[in-house]
Amino acid sequence: MTSTVSLISCDEYNEEKVFNAVKTAVDLVGGIKSFVSAGSRVLIKPNLLSGKPPENAVTTHPTVLSAVVKLVREAGGIPVVGDSPAVEGNNNFEKFKKVCEATGILDVVNKLNVELVHFNASRVEIENPAGKVFKKFTVTGELQKCDSIINLCKLKTHGLALITGAVKNMFGTVPGLLKGQYHMRVPHRPEFSQMVVDLYQAVKPALSIMDAVVGMDGNGPGSGNPRQIGAIIASTDAVALDSVACQICDKDPYLLLTCRYGEEQGVGIADPKKINIMGEQVEKFKVKDFEVLVEDVSRKPVMRFIINAFREKTTAKPVVDYKKCTKCGTCYESCVPKAISMPDGYPDINYDACIKCYCCHEVCPDGAISLKKGFLYRLLAK
């Protein structure tokens, strides 16, 4: 069994260049008409983490969204754009629009006259009998109003998932603050990664397209360093797409647990030898010094046993840089276990209550929260 991933050069966010790159990438995996039929309603799901400008590389770039909208329409489909950002409240469409405005997405929606849907507006429960652990999910009701999904992800680092990409982007189909409740159930990387794989199976998109023109390393997914990569990546297999993204970042794909679990459970292909790459080759885009946040120190069973047995000594924890903090309270509002208080207006983290979901780190608009690896983890990593 093999999977096909297209990898196309695109060195800048010029609208024409992006459209041509996206079209070529989609053509190499079957063409847009393989995924969109005339009259069908197609949900395009970008990564809209927070209201940062496009140049910060936090969100899917608007030119990539524009290209996909145009392709869907060329195939006779009806494009719909939606997401559930982590910082716009539980059910506030105006705050959602502000996130879309800041990221440049609203301009595309208005210019191309596309329907914008708020994932927090409705919820439905869906069954997931094929899931290994999670047999049902609560997701946005917008999924049931559409015939197919195009997954428009961004290549970035992530504190809990290592790298956020195509599989992880489907977590955005969970409405608003309900994401925090899932984090409470699966607060650590292995359990969280399994949940995301199960969710991907439940809401499987027809096509995944990754914006890797400019990615992000370091303190991602919201406050890292933009990194020029120069690629558009596409596949019907999100696991294989993420595997190629890991290779570009010079990381073993199996360190990304969504890749490892996805392959083990028959969801997709992570083995580079079983992925047919069309277009360019990985070496052209490889970033040797791509910095991830919390990389596994070893895949040996004995080391995994030590890390699991002494989790508190090995697990990274969120820490606040008070020089960067602007007292906005976003971390406080997003903390489902209520581990954050705001004495004197600054966040104070109760580590006994903290579940290490890293939502505070993810949503901080000022990059004031970073992840500090545990002492034993740092010792083992030497």
C-alpha cells in the first residue's frame, strides 16, 4: 500500500504564483474534479488559530485560501469557509470575524463572495466506530451541511503535538471552548495524538493542502519564528502529507505520533519509502535547523518507560515571561481547568491544577508564555 503526495515550489505569496502552485499540486493528486462535484457544498477549513497578520505565519495565508475557493468554483462546487479559533470566545460571531479580518481571510471571503460559517454556532454528535479510543465526537454542525471537506493546514511547530499539520488541523472542527474539555481528557502527547487520529477518521477530509510557503518553528503554534520553506503540499492522505512535512523539517515522521498511530491503525501512510512524491523532492525544501518545542529524546522502550514513570519531572510546563505579558487575560479565559489566576492583572499558573494541555501557550497573542522542559527530560536529552 502506498500514498501519493504532491510537493510544488512556491517561493512567495503572490496570488498568481500561489494559484498556479495549488492547482498543480491538486492536479497531481487527481485534480479538483476528483474531490468536488457540480452543485456540491464544500467546506474549506483553514488554520485560523488567532488574529495575527498573515506575515506572522500563524494562520493559513489568504492567497492559499483564495486559490482553493477559485478551484472549487471552477469545478462547479459551492465553497464555504469556516473554523473555530481558540481565542474568539464560545459563541461570538463578531469576535470570529475580527480574527478573520486580522488574518486576511475576511478580505478573501468578501472579495470572492464566499459564505463564512462559525463552527461555534451549532454542535452535533457523530459516531466513530472505527476509532481506537474515541468512538464518538462532538463537532460543529456545519459538517453535516456540507458534502465534503478540504483541509487547508499550515506547517508549524506545536507544543503538544510536536508539529501541527493536516491531521491536527481537524481538531478545529470541535467547537470553541469544547476543545479544552477534550484537552482535559487527553492532556499528554500520546493520548492527545490518539484522539486527533480518531477525530481525523471521523471527519476525514476529501483533500488536504498544506501552506508551507512560509512555515513556523520555535515557539509555535502562535508565537514562533516564520521560516521560508517555499512549498505547497497536497494529498488525499493527511498522514502521508504530514510525513512529508516532517521530512522537510528534518524530523523522523514517526516522532510525530499522529503519523505513527495513523499508520499503525491503517488511517494513512507515514513510511517515506511508501510515499510517492510528485513534483519536487524533499531535499529541495529541507530545513536542517528547524526547531521544534518538545522533541522525543528517544524511541527506545526503556526511555519511554522512564518518561512515563516520572511524567511530572519530564513533561514541559508553561511559564510566563512577565516582560512580554500585556495582561490581556486570553490565557485565563482559555484555561478550562482554571489553573490560571490573575493577581495584579498578571497570569499566575497553579501547576498542581495544570493539565499540560498548553492551550495558554497556544493562544497567547504576545508570545509571553513558553514551554520549559522538565529537569529530568533535559537530563535525558543530553
